[in-house]
Amino acid sequence: MAEPPSPRVKRDTYTPDTLLAVAVEVFNDRGYDGTSMEDLSRAAGISKSSIYHHVRGKEELLHRAVGRALDGLFGILEEPRARQGRAIERLEYVTRRTAEVLMEELPYVTLLLRVRGNTSTERWAMERRREFDQRVSDLLKAAASEGDLRSDMDIRLATRLLFGMINSIVEWYRPEAKGAIDGEHVADAAVRLAFEGLRT
């Protein structure tokens, strides 16, 4: 008589990257502070001990997630077109690429934009965000000094409005939605709207 099949044992097939993706989804849904390791375990369908096999805790997951978003943003500043040419052309390129990276890394940038400074990782992320914003603001100032920005435009206000428009994409852009606008068209529209108002 054949033995009955043994019950299937669920194995931990998660990699650090797939576990990170689940964690980011939960953080964005529940808020980082409102997420427990139990929540992460349930969402991933693995035990807490399996999660600890990959990371020390949820703050390490947060650090990896916001680090991925920040790496994408700072990487833009090292691209050749962000470093060469007139400041206005570099600024326009950085703005377009920021919108593109935001859409490519949507869950990670969404999380980055929602951190509030309650942990050392969040404070580090906010400081890095300010550094990125300052680098773009410096480009705006350089474009103004080269005579390519409207003289009646306050640089600080222009910086805030520019980032406000780009960062708002995380609130409504859903690439999986039926009839969703193509990401390239979103980036084109953002650049056109911003620079038709900023250029001399």
C-alpha cells in the first residue's frame, strides 16, 4: 500500500530583493511606524525568523528601500547630460530624469517622500533628500545667472514648485491602471509645463 504524500512544507523562497518589495508595499500601505514585524511576516507568508535570516529588522528594510530611491536620484546627477552644457539644459535634463526615476522606482520613491524623521534612517534619508534638492536648486541659480531663467522668478519658490509638481506624481501615477498615461508622456508634460514658465 502506497504511503500518503507528505504535506508540502512551505520553504522560504524569498530573496533580499523580493522581501524588500513586499516590505515597501506594506510600509506604503500601513505607514512605517504602523508596521510590525508580524505584519511583514504575514504579508510575505514567511515566519519572522525567516525575515531575520535576511535582515536585522524593519529599519534595515527601510534603509535599503529609501537607499534604493536615493541612489536612483543621485545617479541622475552623475549622468553626462546632467554635468555638461548650459545650466538650463542640465536642469531640464535632471527634471525629466527625476520624473522618470520616480515612475520607475515608484514604491521606493513614494516611501522616501513619506518619511518623517522619527528614526535615524528617516533622518538620514531626509538629509539626503535635502542635499539632492539643494543640488537642483544650485542648477536653477546657475541658469538664472546665465540669463536663461525669467528674472521675475524667485529661485526658492521656483525650486519648491518644481519639486512639488514632480513629487506629486507619486500620489496619482498608477502604471498598472487601465488607460494609464505612458510614463514618457508624463515626463514630457512635466518638463514642458515647468520650463515654458521658467525659461526666458
